[in-house]
Amino acid sequence: MVAEFLRLKLRLLGNTFKRSTPQLVGIIIAVAYGVIMTAVLVALLFSLRDATPATARNAVVIGGSLVVAGFLLVPLVFSVRDRMDPRSFALLGVPEGRIAFGLLAAAFLSVPAVFVTVLSLATIATWSVSPGPALLAVLSAVLGAVTCVLGARLTVSLAAFAFSTKRAREVGAVVGVLAIVVIVPGVLLLMITSWGADGGTFFGSLEQILGWTPLGAVWAVPADAANGQWVFAVLKLLIALATAALLWLAWKGLVALMVVTPGREVPEREHAGLGWFGGTPATPTGAVAARSLTYWARDSRYYAQLVIVPVVPLVAVIVFVFVGVPIEYTALLPVPLMCVFLGWVVHNDVAFDNTAIWSHIAAGRLGVADRLGRMLPAVLIAIPLIGVGSFLSVIFANELDALPAVLGTSTCLVLVGLGLGSIFSARFPYAATRPGDGAFTQPQSTGAVSVLAPMFSFVGTVLLSLPTIVYGVLGVFVDPAYYWLSLWTGLGVGVVVLIVGVAWGAFLFDRRGPEILAAAQRN
């Protein structure tokens, strides 16, 4: 039976090379990249044989822990498609244990499994200085590869079973990206601060912690043996064996549950009333606003955009705090930073409509209504954000006099972003995620528009808001009287740019309707 699973997996791998030419080129590039990275890491593991024991220990245990965590979490968070779902074999009359073992064996016939197996075996060279650690390194390498592949096999099926609805998968992807955006800068920050530079103390402490966890115990076994700590090596070997055993039991139990559980059917939701269309004025602007509010409330593509609004300022503030910037200054930054991204997200809003934009174009002379209606959701978010957030910022900063500057700067950034977005979305629409696709599925786009348009709209927002920002900075460091200049300058610049942007964007929308529709069809 295992041979049948292996033959099926090989057939699936062979079918991978029967895809279209662009997809095949992408697969080849991805595999080539994986081969190169694996070769580099293998060479690094071989070179660690001559490194100091502490350096080799930190590198292998911390790196191995990250690999195990990746195999466990990536399929679960991003809902990787399971092409060998256990439920597909429910009608064959095969015992669940044999299905579980066969699928596990077939899981080793995949590119990630081959790469992690090669890397695991390469750790044998790292600890091959003496026979004892080398022998344990062989056992550790095999056990580590099995743990990674078994963990990935478990989480792939768990994601397919638990995240059966599209909304659940999209929410999981957004949460995963949010975690990556927060965790990766934090790790890099620790590496560049004194915690990571003090003679490797931080990494040594991290290695000691990970070595006693299911993530790193399997890699710490030969490291402890090479250090003469045989008791610790045996204890960590037991932890590694227990981890693999528990994963196997969980995998076997999941297969037994899945083969007797039919796929979930997503119930159809019945919506009563007109939704946002019943709450907005019966005008072209109200209709466009209702459509935009519906998108922002239900479309995962907008959720993905909104993730950056709170996350990027949060990461920036954490970085400033770690490098020693006083809290009375950093507390004034989050709201303006959120506002610059909030105003920026509408710069390509037309492309999100895809071919449905034809209804706006066919209506004729709908430019002003289209421009105003699309910015309404951002305005509704910006009003409480600026009003409440600015007050909380000056409270935390213990600088109540700075309230006019925070209000002026934040309002200016939002209004300028919306004004420029009204122009760029009509003049430079570029390929965006199509309706119904995953939030992070980005279509290919030729030319430089997809890079230059978001960059220029973002930089333009900051440059046009620079006067109010400068006055706010002068109020902090020179004279509080500049706070009020920042407020009036921000309101004036923001309103002017918004009016000009809406007028210019409406003119471009009415004039370039056919080009906008053609761009939407190319997306």
C-alpha cells in the first residue's frame, strides 16, 4: 500500500511539469533558489565543524528550531493546498493506520522534505569531530527530518480540515503575515542591539531555552554530547523522541477523524435589506460610497491593506524605543504614521473593482462621484482615529500643548493621501488582486507602473505634508507656538490638495474611461 502512495505522489510531481510555460518557469526558479540556498547552508554546516563549540551549537540549535517552527506553522497559517487529502482515500477500505503511514512516506517525496533531509544529514558533519557526538548526530538528523516532515504533514491536513472556508483561510493568512511583520523586525532589532552583540550572550541564552523545547531538543542532542554533557543529551533525546511520537499519534488520530468526516458545506447566508445601499443617499456619490463600504467590510483584499495601518507604526515605535528615543517623542508618532498609510491605501482602489469598473464608466461623467465615494470608508476610519488617537498620544507623551500639531499633521497626511490617491488611481492603475482571489495573490504586472505609482503617491504625500511636519517638530524642540502653525498649515494644505486631487482625478476618470477599463481587463 505504501508503494501505491509513493507512485501516486510521483505522478503528482510529474504533473507539475505539465503546467503552462509561465508557471513552469516560476517552479524552476523556485526549485533553483531552494537548491542554491540548501547548498549554501550545507557548506555552512560543514564549515561549523572547525568553529568554536559555542558558535556551532548556537547556529545549529537556533537555525534548526526555526526550520521546525516553519514546517509546523507555515502550512497551518497559509493553508497550503493538500493534494493528498486523507479524505480522498476514505472509500478504499484501507485501515486508517496504513493510510497515515503511507501518506507520511509519500510526504518525503517533496521538494521541502528533500531539502530539510539534506540539511539534517549535513549536521552530521558539524559534529563529526569525535565518534560519540557523530553517532548521536546521525540519530538526531534522522529524527529531525522525520519531525519536520511529520509536523508539516499534520498541519497541512489540519489546515485543510479546520480552515475549510475561504474566509477562514484568508483570516489565517492575514494573521500569519501580521505575525511575520511583527516578529521579523523584532528579531532583527535584537540582533543589532546590545542584547545580541554582547559576546553572543543573547544567542547563547536563546539556544539554552530552545534546546529544552520540542523545536530545538533534537538538534541540541549532539551539541550536548560534544560538550561532554551526556546526561543532558540523553534527556533531550527523550524529548525529541516524545515529540515525534506525539506528532505521529496526532497525525494518526487526525487521519482517523478525517476519513469518517465529510467535507464541510458552507451555508449560504441570506441578506435582508439593501445593506449600505439603504443607508446612503440615492445619488451617484452615495451608490459608489455604498459599494466601497461593502468592499471594506467584506473583502479580504481590503483587510490585507488595513493590516499595515497599525502594524508599521507599532514596529517603528518599538524600534525607536529600543534605540533610546524618549517616550515623550515616540508617543507622538503612531497616529501620524497610521494616517499616512490610511490615506495611501486608496491610490489603486479602481483596480480592485476589476472589470466591474465598467458600470461606473458606462454611467458617464461619474468622475467626481467616483472620487468622493471611494474615499468615504477611509474618512470614516480617519475621524475617530485622529480625534481619539491624537488625544491619547499627547496624554502618553505628557505634552498636551502638542495636540494641535498632532491633529494638524495627521489630518494633513490623510487628506493629502486621499487627494493624491484620487489622481493616481485614475491615471496610473496597475494590476491588483482580483475579486475572489486570496488577499495575497498578486498578479504579474509588466512595466514600472506597479512599482513607481505606489512609491510616488507615498513619497508625494510625505513631501506635501512636510511643512506641517516641520512646524510640529519645531514646536517640540524650539517653541510651542509652532504647534498652532502646524495645525493651520496642515488643514490648509490638506484641504487644498484634496480639492485639487478630486477635481483632477475626476477629470482623468471621465477622460480615460476606456483606458481604465482596458487596464482592469489586463489585471
